[in-house]
Amino acid sequence: MGVDYYKILQVDRGAKDDDLKKAYRKLAMKWHPDKNPNNKKEAEAKFKQISEAYD
């Protein structure tokens, strides 16, 4: 079984492009490594996951 990108972005499978974009931006802001200096390793991993899911 592969990675569920919809789950990573926390949206339903039927989500529209605008919903995907909003979810990506919200999570990217939350997990950006510069916004999480105390937890940079986890933030980098999450940010990469979120970016991959959006691509």
C-alpha cells in the first residue's frame, strides 16, 4: 500500500484543487522548519512530506 497523500494533507479524497492548496499552505506554514527552531528535524521531515503530497 502506498502513501496516502490526502491523509497527509488532511483532506477528503474528493477535495477540490482550492481545498488542496489551502490545506497545503496551512500545513506548510505550521511545519516550516524556520517556524519550528526547537524541533527542526521533525519539522523538516513533515515539511518534506507535505510538499511531496502537494506535488
